[in-house]
Amino acid sequence: MPATPELHPGIIGLGHVGLPLTVEFARQRVVVGFDISAERIEALRAGHDATLEVDDTESREAAGLRYTPDAADLAACNVYIVTVPTPIDAHKRPPTCARCWGPPGTWGEC
């Protein structure tokens, strides 16, 4: 098997999907986690996830985490994973009805 190049992943979007993925990758390598919300990045850097997808201990133990609100920081990456907003209900389940996948602000109105 040919040697694989060193992976430098950048994960775009640190919500319910992106943050746990970023933390998992960061257990093995340096990962750039990008989100457009500077407030979210500040909270994550302080070790707190308001969505409760990742507990504070998990976040601190993932040594390779590099959070940023600056898209220019993604330039050093050679693999990109884009996660998008996913509507979920109170039980963290996505809707199963096609009508629920309307524009933001209308999610869950089935």
C-alpha cells in the first residue's frame, strides 16, 4: 500500500455534527475547526460546548484541537469536511418529514 500524505483536516461548521467529529479527529492529529461564530469559538476555546454534544473533559483531552473563526486558518489544511446546519428536535433526532427541511426558521413546522 502506498504511503498516504500527512493529513491536515479542516472541519467547517462546529455544530451538532462538526464539533464531535473535530474532537474525535483531534485525538489523533491536529485539526482546524472553523465556525463563523466568533462567540462560539471563544466558548469552545474556553472549554465549553453550549450544545452539549461534547463534554468539557473530552474537549480538553483532544490535544490537536485548533478552533478558529478565521477562514484564512484553513489554508494549511489539505482535507476539508463541511458540516451543515441540521435541524433536530428535543431528543436530538432530525426530522423525517420532507416538509420539515424548509428554510431556517421553518424547521420542525410539520
